[in-house]
Amino acid sequence: MKSQLLLSFLAFCSICTAQTLNSVEAVEYDAANNRFLASNGPSVIVVDGNGDEVSFFGSDPESDYGMEVMNGKLFTIVGSHVKAYELSDGTEVMDYTITGAQFLNGMASDGTSRIWVTDFGAKKIHELDVTDIENPSSTIIVNNTVNTPNGITYDGANNRLVFVGWGSSAQIKAIDLSDYAVSLLVPTTLSNIDGIDHDGEGNFYVSSWTPTRITKFSSEFSIDEIITAPGLSSPADICYALEIDTLAIPNSGNNTITFVGFGNTSVFDAKDDLFSVEVFPNPVTDSSMIRFSLLKSENVLIRITNMQGQEVKVWINEKLSSGNHTVLLKELNLASGQYLLECTTESFKNVQPISVR
């Protein structure tokens, strides 16, 4: 059997670290100013479009968990409150209390007037109408999600919300906005799914704590790609910045932010009789990745040796699921020169030269 799978090249991946990042839970993109805003418990940090930390956002803005940029404002979650701040200067323009809230966590918006917030503790979904920012109102649209809700995203093309669940064998569910009916989209083998967002082509990305990774789902919610990277640690409320095709991943486990850029597309051809491995770009930089496809779940060993075959570094050695995989080669920290990259499974072995500048 032969299948063609359309995958996106990863243009860059960088990790933002700084002394002021101390409780990172969510990231949101401010397209008008080409910058990311990160919740930093309770402050808000500004990170520019290249992934470099810049400054605090204003002097008073707070954000504990999910955030949304809409109508020139940043909406944030602070305890049982949903607040709004002007993007221009950080001035607070709304402070709305959701009565009875236990643990507000994920946030989504329709880009015009509605905001949705998950209540992790009460297993509810709240809808806020912020048409009049001075007189917002809210209602509970789902009184019992059954499974604990976490991240949520607005899928306008299908007039629905899509939210992810916490716990083992976490589920991904949809809310039909015409009648607020909840339906199961897909059960997963993931545990503790934290965040979800989607790109401009209808693909969805979710962050999970076990295994620690980003899983890309097609619009039909079949797994299309698995993305792993060094430094991922309890990845939380992710953001896909449509305007610059970049996925921002806040790592609540080590208080860093990983940025994955998606550039040109390429067709990856997986064959039954060939274990194909691609390294791009080569010469290897922090932007490089390894791509391969597994026909079955099996252990994968990726290691780098010098030209004499002596082991220099083991990059990954674990059992991976079947399907398409992208492994980022961020922070290899190798001296300039020629090396061999070995990718070995229980069934195949692939060796190819790489160079580091």
C-alpha cells in the first residue's frame, strides 16, 4: 500500500527563556502588533514575532490561564473573573465575575462579540457576550461536560466549538452552536490534553502531557502527524498564529515557550517496503527536523555518530505510535563538521550524512 501525505515543513523552532517567565500557562498572538502575549501568573509577558522576550504588557494586566485577542483587546482569565485590557496600553476596560465558577481554564472567541470559557472544576462551558464591553453578560451553554474540559477553540467554518479533556484516554468533543448539543469527535490514547487550536486548512493541534507532544489531527480527526521537540514540558494552552503560520507552545513544566513555524509544504511518500527518513534543512540548524512514517508502533532510536561511527549523541530512544512523525533538532550543540544520523526501528535502519555549520 502506498499513500501520499501532505506535511508542512517546519521553518523554525525556538525556545524563549528568561528570568521573568515563571508561571507560563497560555500564549495568544496579537496580529496587529506582530507579537505574542503570554500569561505569566499573574502578569502578562510580551514576546515579539521572532520569539524573543520583550517586556511586561502594561503595568497591571493579569492572566492566570486562557487568553484571547479580540477587537483591539486582550481578554484574560483571573480566578473567577474574565478581564479585558486595551492592546494599545494595557488599560483595564472590563472585569466580569462568573458567579459560581470553580476553576476557569480555557478560552475561545468568535473574533467579534462572543467568548467561551471552560470551567475545569465544575465541568461547565460558559458563553460571554461582550458586545457592550461595559455591560457583559454570560450564560452556561453546557451544564455538564462529563469529562473535565480544558482547552477550547472556535471552529467557525463548522459553527461549533471544539474542546479537549483532562485525564486518561482523554476525549475531544464538539459543541454545536446552533443548539449547544455536545458530541464526541474522537476518543484518544492521550492523557491530560491541555490545549487545542487549529490552522487555516482545518487541521487541529492538541498538546498533551502524556505522552509529552503535539498531535496534529486532520479535519476528520484522524491523526495526521506527531510533533516532538526537546524542551517540551507539560505543554499547556497552545496558540496557532494564522497570520504567520506559527504554533506557540507554552511549557508550564519548565516555563519556556516553544515556537514552531510552518512554511512551504511538501508531499511525503510513505511506502510499505521502505523506511524513508528526511532531514530538512541539511546542513543542520536549530530549524531542522527529521520526518518519517511508521507503519506500526515500534521503538525508534535516533542517534548521531561521527564519520568513524562513534556515538556522539542519542536524540530519541522510545516507542512511538504508527503514523507520521516530525522530530525537531533544536539545540543539538554539535561542533561544526560532518556526522551520520542513524534512525533505527525494530524493522528498518536508515543512515544518512548530515553536516553542522
